[in-house]
Amino acid sequence: MSKCCKGCGVLLQNEDPSKIGYVENIDQKYCRRCFRMRNYHEFQKVDIPEEQGSMLEKVNKSKGFAFFFCDFLNLYSDNIKCYHQIKIPKLFCVTKSDSIPESIYYENIRKWLQKTHHVTEEILFISVKNVHKLKEKLSRLPYQKIFFLGPTNAGKSSLVKALTNQSEITVSEMPNTTLNFIKVPYLEKQIYDTVGFADMYTLDDPALIKKTILKKQIRPLIIPVNESCSLLIEDFIRLQFDRQVQVTFFKSDLLKVQKVYGKNTALLDTPSFTKDIKARSHVYFKGLGFCYIKAPCKITFYNIAEEYINICESFFGGYHE
Ligand SMILES: Nc1nc2c(ncn2[C@@H]2O[C@H](COP(=O)(O)OP(=O)(O)OP(=O)(O)O)[C@@H](O)[C@H]2O)c(=O)[nH]1
Ligand SMILES: [Mg+2]
């Protein structure tokens, strides 16, 4: 009989140590990758076994209900497009609400998701420290099958654990921790933890991922810039502005963003692209956070491919002023 890893859901196998799901003894509870992640905090990048599309297809064919989880720093358009691909009854959950700065009203984010991103279903704000809203919602849902979907690292597995007091599921800051559907009984229902959507800049860089962990509330970092200086994110992504403008970064405290003067950086030679930024925009660096730009300007991006940038209208201004 085929057995699955209790931590990540992958099918266990004892034939090929180089492939996912490997265990020396098929009776073991966790695959080698989960075992090492749980005990030694060791990370091994893997290719996701299940195609994202086929996972969504299975969900969309079910008669279940979907919770879409996305953390505050990753509410970018490409993630929200994934939400719109869910065709069964659903709701939108902004996770890691403990990290949202006090100065930002949930109501503004909610209206922005509705207006800018066309989210018409219910929107909740939750964190692992506060799962009661999720419990309440689940207790009122007339569905047996509940799918927890969303980008990798959004906190799906952490919420399953917090809801069910289940300690077997593996949780980590590394991307694609969960590798398959994991069915967990909850009340009279079945919750299905799933494989996270993954399109982040950080995917191949464990050291960088560690700098994106949100240990406490985000402190917005305000940096006035002009055409004679650049902004550096972790010494490699560089932003050059064409005029004086104020930039406010929302990111983990661990991620370094600094202003540097002069144009004599080695990164000048790397491929770049330029974007026109409208007043009151968010520029998302997928997986790293975002910045709010108040006035119109042009930004030239160095050392980051265009696919890792999403730009959209901000939730500052407009909705509450
Ligand atoms: N600050 C904060 N961090 C959280 C919260 N929930 C989860 N995390 C952290 O976010 C990281 C990812 O958590 P997971 O539960 O593994 O995320 P996931 O969505 O299951 O990720 P994949 O399995 O890779 O798709 C871990 O480092 C968690 O500790 C939360 O409510 N607040
Ligand atoms: Mg997970």
C-alpha cells in the first residue's frame, strides 16, 4: 500500500535517495526532506510533483469550499489572479495579520481588494495567533471538503496546525514545504492543505528567504530619493529614480534596504528595464515585500527580471482620504 509523508504529503519511496519522498524504511512517518527540515532546519529545494493547474482542476471539480490565503506583503496581482482561477465557493484571507502595521486600516485593504482586484467574496484578516475568525467561519460552512489554497509561505499549514492542534504537518519559512494534498479531519469536515503557488524572486535563495521572515509587526521604512541616488535591496537589486520622490518600504526588518549615492555600482552593467510609475502605486518585489510610491516617476530596475515585479494602484489615499 502506498504511504504518504505526514509532514508534506509526498508519496514515500525507498528506492531513489535523489528523488522526493525518499525514506530508508517505508514505515517511517516523514520523508527525508521533512525529517531534516523538522530536526535540523535543513532545507532541500525540490521540484513540485503536482502541476499547479491539475491541483486547481481537482479543487474546481470538487463540491468543496476554498479558503485562499495570502499574506499582507504578497497581495500582488499575479497572486490574486490565482484566486480568481478558483471556481468553487471561496473566500479571501489576508494572513499574518499580526505583521500588518498599525497605521494601516484593514478596511482600506478590504476596499482595495474589492475595487482594484475585483474580490467580491468575503475577506478575512487572520494570523496563527488569532484563528477564532477562521473557526467561526468554518463552523458555519455547510461544506464537507475545505481546501486551503494560496501562495507558498502564506501560512496555510501553520493555520491547519493552529486549528486542529495537529503537530505532524511540516511548517517552514522555505518555499514549497507542502508537496501534496494533506487531508486533516476538523469537526465534521475534512480540511485539505495544498501545494502553494510559487512565483517568487526568493525561491532559489534560502539565505534571502530567511530575511523575509516576519517575526514582528512591519515598520514602514520611509526613504526620500532623487535622481542622484539609488535604492539597494540586499546589495543586489537596485532602483534608480528619475526625480525626487518619497518611497515607503513594507518588508521584514531583516531585509536590508538602503540609499546609496553615485552611479558607480557594478550592477549598472546588468540588464535592466524601466517602468513609468503612476502616483500612489505599489511596486511589489515578489516574495520580498513592496514599496509605496506617492508621486509619479520613472524607475529603472537593475538585477531583477520584470516577471518578479508587479505594479498596481495603492490602498493609500483614494479610499479613506
Ligand atoms: N508572523 C506570522 N508568521 C506566520 C504566520 N503563519 C505562518 N507564519 C510563518 O510563515 C512561514 C510559512 O508558513 P507555512 O505554514 O509553512 O506556509 P505554507 O503556506 O504552508 O507554505 P507552503 O507549504 O510552502 O505552501 C513560516 O515561517 C511560519 O512560521 C502568522 O500568522 N504570522
Ligand atoms: Mg504548507
